[in-house]
Amino acid sequence: MIELYLSQNNNNKNDAYGKYYPRVSYKQTMNIHDMAVHMAEHNTPFSEGTIEGILRDFVKCVREQTLNGNTVKVDNLAIFKVSVMGNGCKELYDPATDKTISASIGTLAKTDKTGPAVQSLKLLAQATGEYTREELNKDGKLGWTDKAAAEIAAVKAAAMGGNSGGSPSGGSGDNNGSSQNGGSSQNGGTQSGGDNSGSQGQQGNQNQPQGYALQIVTGGSGSATVTHDGNAVTSGATLNEDDEVEISITPAEGQVPTASINSSPLELTEDNGVYTGSFAMPGQASALVISTGVSGDGGDGGEGLDKD
């Protein structure tokens, strides 16, 4: 799976100012040795050393053939060829200097009308077969990095949390039900239960904890569950501050899962291949990001969670 992060254009002189653009988060650079090790793991009868030697010889031959003016087509990958960057000579022949345009590499002075035709050589690789843009668009699987997913979820959670607030319901706003208006003993009045119901209702609602939205983002080919008091918690659920939230993750084989709340990593404990952890719900709209591990087939769907 290709993981993406977000980059915001901060050039206020550009028409794209303020817009977000995806960028590929490259995991590592694999050299010939790394590729040989990888290929040897695919049930091939050849050793890592044999494969590495063949690959190195292939690279040398591609260079040799392209410098001989040939194109080298690697089926379903790319067509390699050498191209040139030209100088742009004004004349084919300059009588004043007795120079002709030459098939060579060099630079031209501003006063030169002719000379070396080529500024430099460059290698081009043109996608072919299963590596053309159309094929890549069909086969490529995309997903956000944990950081990008958390940024998106936090913005959404903050927006939902900001719209869910309101004044507590219960007691009346004019204190008509308070004991002050229920008649004091000094005035000869008696206090009744009905007179105090408003203030009691208002006080009770003031003591109720505030609810906050929890957005849950999950990625990977393993599975995960999120619960509170034994009940499943889905993305967008409202929880009270300090509510204890439990996480249980069964990652893809050979993978180690991760989890974070508002970009802060959570500690996970492993037992027989199942990772568990917990956290207290923060006093704000929050984002829980879980990575259940990515298997070799690049699956990106976590089970047991609503994915936003």
C-alpha cells in the first residue's frame, strides 16, 4: 500500500495557497542487494548471491546498450533510453570563427553562434505494460499515514464536538423554582417540594459530565475492537471525560500494531498474539488512530471498527 501525507501550500502568491496536496511517504530505499534478498524469499531456486550478481550484470548491460543508442525495454516496467539536452546553436557554421556545430557535449558562451550541440545527456524511463499510468491507477492501493489520518480525524472531531455543545437543560433560567422564591420562614411562607424542583434540576444537570465525540480511524489488514464498559464503541460516539476506553487488536501475521490518541502513542500489551491497551477519554473531541499491521497483500481494511 502507498501511504500518503498532506502538504499545505504556504505560498500566498500562488493560486494554490492554502490548499492541501497529497505526497507519498516513502518507507525505504531498496538497493540491488535488498531486491536480491526479497526475490530469494519468493521460493526461487537461486540464492541471494546469484540473483544479486545477475541484477548487477543487468544494470551494466542496460547502461552499455543505452549509451550505444539502443532502447532497453523491460517488459511491464519501463523502456530505458538516453536523451540529450541541447544548447540551441544559432548557426550551423560561423565563418567568423570557422566553427561548425559539433556532435559533442559542452557549453556555449553568449557570444558563440555555434559549437557543441549537446549540453548534457540524461537517462529517460518510460513506463510500459503493467506499469503505465492507467494500470497503476487500477492496481495501486492508497492510504493515509497515521499522522495524516489523525490530523483529518482531529479536525472532524473538533468540528463535531464544537457543534454538539449547548446549555444544560433542567432548571429554569429565571430562578422561579428556587428556594428564594419559595417563601422563607421569616416571611411566614412554607417551602414546598415543587418550589425547589427547578433549582434541584438545574444543580443536577450542572453535575453531569460533558460528552465529547471520539473519532476512530483504523488501517491495516488485522482486526481491532474498541469498547467502553463492555459495549462496542464506534467512530463518532460520544463519551464523557475520563471514561475508560479499552482497545483489543489482533494484527496481521508478523506485524506489530500501534495506537495513538490525539497523536500521543498508547502503550499496548501482547498476550498470545492479541494486543490490548486503554486510555481515559480526554476532556475534548478526540481522534483514536489504530494501525493493525499491513500484510504482504497490502490489505487496508481493519475489521470491527467504523472507518471514516
